[in-house]
Amino acid sequence: MKYVWVDGKLIPEREAVIPILTHALHYGTSVFEGIRAYYNPERRNLYIFRAREHYVRFHNSAKILGIRINYSVDELINATVELLKVNEVHENVYIRPITFVSASTVNLDIRDLETKTAIIAIPFGHYLEPRGVRAKVVSWLRVHNSMFPMKAKVGGIYVNSVIALLDAKVSGFDEAILLNRDGYVAEGSGENIFIVKDGILHTPPTYDSILEGITRDTVMTIARDLGFTVIERRITREELYTADEVFFVGTAAEVTPVINVDGRVIGNGEPGPITLKLRNYYMDVVYGRVDKYKGWLTPVY
Ligand code: PY5
């Protein structure tokens, strides 16, 4: 994209560069979000999905890490709208807000260090194969809540996801599933996870070392709306193997079927009917085709 938003200014992307000693580059001291905006070519409208919830989480992540974001939730929403307008976005995009410790220092003490905030938009299609992915339960565990709060979406924490995904990829799988320190299913490298058993949806609870995903909340809400029972509870590894359906949810992943776990075929090896029903409804919601959820959309135009 031509322009990025940096601390209140829209500047050309090539000018948005950082010094080599930037604290966040060395120590992962950043908080970030991943938001999508969906473009409808027929009606020529662009909607940002759940912008408010993402920016509230952004502020909470900063609070947990102990850094300051110099812009309110409303200012950040307005900045995002401006960014998409100035770039004349007429396609689906992924929006990446980031606040990072920008001071040039090797000291670990972040009190009073300067932060910068940027928002970048990137053209974006599918993150995972929508026809279904093969997942591996990797031996790397999810960082436990007692080691770092997983509710915070902090840059440095993503090395845990990177090493887990690398393990899955080099073993010939598409995505990783991480267990938590207690041996229960936590989440994918960049997605939350659901299983379906006998028509009921189950997903790990937020205290089980997972990111409290906004898509997870969206899917729980719309699934209940469609009449499904959703239970937040601890899930064991073998429950993945014997589930009727397994699927990932996330801003990037949307609703992606998991058709194989550790070489075990899930269901009949095809995306399951409940997964597909939820994915279709989810896409209707994000494109603004469901009136009752219009409140989740921020129109750009
Ligand atoms: N769990 C982890 C570890 C995540 O990184 C993400 C989002 C989720 C769950 C789902 O959260 P939400 O539904 O709020 O998006 N991952 C990012 C995303 O934009 C980055 C992926 C590379 O989907």
C-alpha cells in the first residue's frame, strides 16, 4: 500500500523505517493486532470487522506489557478509516496496528521509554487453505499464562508460534496445534480451535493459555444464534482424533476446517457440515449480509 499511518501522520510506506537499535527489534517489546476489512464489489462498500474489540484488546495488551499507546480506541478506529480511504482500498485487506518500544537502548527497563504506533494495511486473501488443513500436535508447548500472560498479543511471544509452525511445516503438515503446560489443547500457531462432537461445539477456556480471540467470540456468538450449544472446557489431545469435526478460527484463518490431525483423518476427511455452516454464516456476517450483526462493522465507504 502506498501510505501507512505513523503517529498521526499518513506517510509513504518506504519512509516508515526504524533505527537498528530499536528496543522492540531486540526484545520483542511490541503489541499488535490483526484486523480484516472486507470489500463488497457489487455494493462498492468496505467494512472493517470488529475494529473496536481489536483496539480494546490492543490497549489491554499494552497495559499488560506495561507500555503506553498514545491514542484512544476511537482515535485508532478513525485513523484506520483514514488509512483505508487515502489508499483507495477496493479489495479485502488485513490491517496491522503495532505499538512498539521505539527507544534506541539495550536496557531492559522499559519505564518511560518512548513508543511509536503505526497502522499498515496489506491486500490479503486466504491465510490457510479453505478446503481444509492437516495439523500436527507439536512437542513445543504453548507459553503458560504464568510465564507470560497469553491474553496479551505481544510481539516477542510469537517466537513460540513461529517455532511451533516450523516444526509442523518441516514434518509435512500445514499447521501446528500446541498443547498447554498441563497437556491440554491450547490453540493453533495463529488461531483458536474448536471441536464438534455429537452436534455440540467445544473450545478451550480462556484461562488455558490461549489468546482470547475475537473470532472465537464471534463464532461462539453466531453458533449459539444458529441454535448450537457451545461449551468452553479443557480438551484432551485424543479428543481431537475422535472429534466429528475440528476447525480453526482467527482473523487471518477465518473459519478453516482441520481435516487431519497427526495423520488421523477427522470425520470422513472432508470439511464437516457444521464447520461449513458456520463458515458461510461467518462470511455473511463480515460482509454485512446479516442485519443483526451490522454493529460489528465500521463502514469506510
Ligand atoms: N491465537 C493466536 C495465537 C493468534 O495469533 C490469533 C490471531 C488467534 C488466536 C485468533 O485471534 P483473533 O480471532 O482475535 O484474530 N492471529 C493473527 C490473526 O490476525 C495473526 C496470524 C498470523 O489472525
